[in-house]
Amino acid sequence: MSIRLRCYEKPDWPEVLALWIEAWTRVRADIDFAARAPWLAELFARSEGEGAEIVVALDKQGLAGFVLFDPARRRLEQIAIHPRAQGAGVARKLVRRVKDACADRVELSVNVDNTRALAFYHSEGFCREGAGVNPLSGLPIWRLRWEPDARA
């Protein structure tokens, strides 16, 4: 599968939002992600204003995923992969972009029960750094960290 990355553009918003809702609903059907659309819109606007980067991944069928990260804080805030593109290398390519921009470290949070994401991040060299609670959902999370020579 040929995957192309480019910077997010405002006209991408409806498709990005629809992808985010669909991808996350498949992970957590107990949460109404459509109702959280205003939160995501505010996160995008605030993050862009603070210098974060949003990168979209495109395949032959269109939007395959996106990542929002803050290079100054070395933080991956959001990543979502279209269900049709899961397992096709889209997430790896997006995370590689984040690692390239944040060469000394990347931090993120993931729900404790998101076993697929945890396995993926482990395969990408992320290590558990601590525990916490997602302020939006109240769910337990792991704080993960990647450093280029953490596995050495």
C-alpha cells in the first residue's frame, strides 16, 4: 500500500473528524465520540496555535489516518487510523514522522485496556513510564515514553 504524508489543511477537517469518530468508536464503543467533536475541534485549534503539527496520511482511497503532535513538548496528542488501513503501516509511518521531529524523546498516554495500541507502541520502542487517569473519560491510562536508545 502506497502511503503519502502531508500537512493537515483546514478543508481536511470533516474527513479527519469522521475518521477520528469511526476509529475511536471501534476501540471504545461505550464512549460517544461524536459528542466529543467540539473537544477535538478545540484541541486542533489550540494545538495549531501553540505550534503543534498535524500530519495526514493518504492512500489510494483517501484519508488513511492522522497524527497531532507537539514537537516543543515532545508529545504525541492524537493518532487515528482508518479501520480499512489498520495493519497497513500507516501508524508506523505517522509515528516515524513524530520520532523524526522529536528525535530525543516522545511521550504519550494510552488507555490501559487498549491492548492493540499498547502492543503497537511497545513494538515501536515505547516503554511504560507511569500511570494516570484520562481527564476527559476518567479511564486509567499508561504514560509511555520513547527515546532513541532506550532499547540499547
